[in-house]
Amino acid sequence: MSHSTFLNRQAFHLRPDPSRVIVRPFKPATEPRDLMPTDKSRANHIVARVQGLDEHETGALLSDTLENFDGRHRNLLRTFEMRADAMEEVFAGHPAFSRKQRQLIGAYFMSEYTFEAAALFNPSIVPHPDQIGTAPGGLRFVLSLRAVGEGHISSLTFRSGEILADGSVAIDPPARLASMPEASSSPSTDDEALDLAFNAKSQLSERVIFPVTPAQSNGIEDARFTLFEDDGKKTYYATYTAYNGLAIRSELLETADFENFRLTPLRGSASRNKGMALFPRKIGGKYAMVARQDNENLYLIYSDDLYTWDGGSILMAPEYPWEFVQIGNCGSPIELDQGWLLLTHGVGPVRRYSIGATLLDKHDPSKVLARSVTPLIRPEPHEREGYVPNVVYTCGAMRHGDIIVLPYAISDSYSNFATISINALLEAMTPVSGTSQST
């Protein structure tokens, strides 16, 4: 398989930017239910010290704090007030706060966090909901990325851009500011849906979905986005991994506008592992997923319920040397005239990750029509260095006309783009015994 006939690597990289920061709760000011008795005492000592300042000192210190962080965040005073309100049940009886005292106290229980200081990787791409102003023959897109900061905590961040008629990719410059959404629902348990809403005036690249629930506390990882259509209604869904430092589970994100989001834990035996990817429409009246329950093989699962996934049957097992350790999906299947194009990853010698492709039957995706015998993309010599060396990986590609737009991560550190000729790729794939690509 000659890669030069169908694959074109783009000449730019998306790298992490440590100057982009959010504000988040700071110990001893984690959420009240998590505070130890010692932390509660320390929190109340801070309150007492602030209330010991006179009005002039309080105002001057608050002004100095705002000046120090000017231009780095939106609505800091409101953020400080909300943090003080969230801590109120921890605070012992105290004289009523003045507004400036409340704002200053909230500031003591916040810290800046460089959410993408360490890595910006494992991208996924879908068409943008707003195509106004797109160049002729082009397509605007939304790119999601896994961002990693201090403590190896993963969050979800976004970029926008456009694929032009000639196949070149342009990324919009990211916003200088970054912000987190407000929770518009308050789940009573860790197994309920969570609704999040961003300020409508914020830019897409400003929006960061940071772990909120205990199940997500150490990371929201590897979102696999797809634009799902059902009876004319279009919804963006993304499966992702929630990680609490000890255990993982799969959850589902849904949005229509990338401004309002619902995050729902998935149920069922198949949701207890990583790497679930939703087909972009129902198959035979049922929802369908590609998943990897056993850390080695790919499974096909059907469900009548979008949020419950059990069972499944083996779709593919490792077959070629570059995938002998394990295989997994690299995002949701892409519908072509010839069938479903499923990008896969394989792990080979010295834990080298490569990206391959499989063609599934359009009407019965349990039938594998063709596979790539050798990888489409493997780590090039100049792409092998990073946080996790010898890895190329993607969480989802997108079709645009006769090409596949493939964002991919390099060594779990930064991201790049490639475009692939669909016809040339299909011609280069090897039919599975007993089938042909014209099936």
C-alpha cells in the first residue's frame, strides 16, 4: 500500500498552549462534601482573617486581585461570589458578609489551572452547525481535543476551522480567554445526567468542559464525536471515558449547538470499558456501536436504548503484525456509498500505535468487506517524541466530498491533520475472503 497515492499530511501542528487558563476550586476549597475536618478548620480560618480586615483593606485587596488577573478571565467577581456561595455550608457561623467580603473570600478558594499545558491530542472532527460564510466547495468544522494539564487531568476543548475545496485545512486562531460552563442541573447522584451551558457570547475555542462529577474527577478522555441524524433531526453525540483515578466508565455527551451540553453516564456491561463509538444513524431501527469490551477485539453492539449497551458480538480480532497486541476503533464509522469506513488503531511491537481502516457492509455492518493490511499512518521518525512515544491516534475523522479529513495526535502530545483520497484508499484495501468491495 503506497501512502503517497492517497494520504497527504498537512504542514502544521496544533500544540498545547500553557498561557490558556481557567479558574477552578482550590484546596482547602474542594467541593464541601469532600472536605476533611482539618480542611474545614482551615477554610474557616481564612474566613475569619478576611473578616478581620477593615472595609478599606478589603476593597484594596480585592482591587489588587482583579488587577493582577485582568484580561485572563471573564466575570471574575461573579465567579468569586459563586464560589463563596458553594462553600457556605462549610463555613461556621459568621457575621454576614458584605459583598466585597464575599467576593474576596471566594477568590481565596479558587486557583488558575493551565488545562492544556501538557498535551493537546486525540482529536475528533464533525461539520460545524453554522456554515454561514463558508468558501465555495469548503466545509466549516468543529474539532474537539483532549487537553491535559497539571496532575494529568484531562478536559475537553474545541477549535473551529475550514476544509477548503483544494483539500487544505485552516484552523481559526483560538480565543485568548478560556471559560467553563455553568451547571444548569444538579444531579443528586453520580449516575444522573448533567446539563451544562456556556455563555452565548463566548467563542467556541473558549469553551472547556472540565471534570464535574466524582466519576470524571481525574479526566474526561477521548471524546468520539459524530453528527447523528434520526427522522430529520440532527444531534451531535460523543462517547467519552470518565476516569476517577481508579475506575473508568463510558459516558455520552450530546449537543445541538456546542453551547448547551448534556452529559449522561451509559449503562450496561459494554459501557465498563473504553473506546465506544456510535454509528451516525440507526441500523435496522436500532442504535449501533463499535466497542472493545475485552481490551483486545472490536465488538458490534445494537440497542433500542441510546443509554444502555449490553452484549455484542466480535466484529474484528487482531490479524496483522501491526495490531497483534490489540485493536480498537478510531472514532465513529463514516458512511460511504461502498459501506461503512471504520478507522481503527492497532498496537504492535514496542507498543507502537498505528492507524488502519476497515470497510463494513452498509446494511449489515457485522460483515467485514475489506481491511488495510498495513497501516494508513504510523509514527514517522519526526513524530515519535512526546509524552507517550511511538503513538499516532485519532478519535474521529470526517468525509468531505471525495476525501476523508483525518485529524490525528502525535505521541499523546500535539495534533496534526491528514487528508485521504477515498477512492484510492478503497482500491488499496484488501478484500476479506469471500467478499468484495462491490458487495
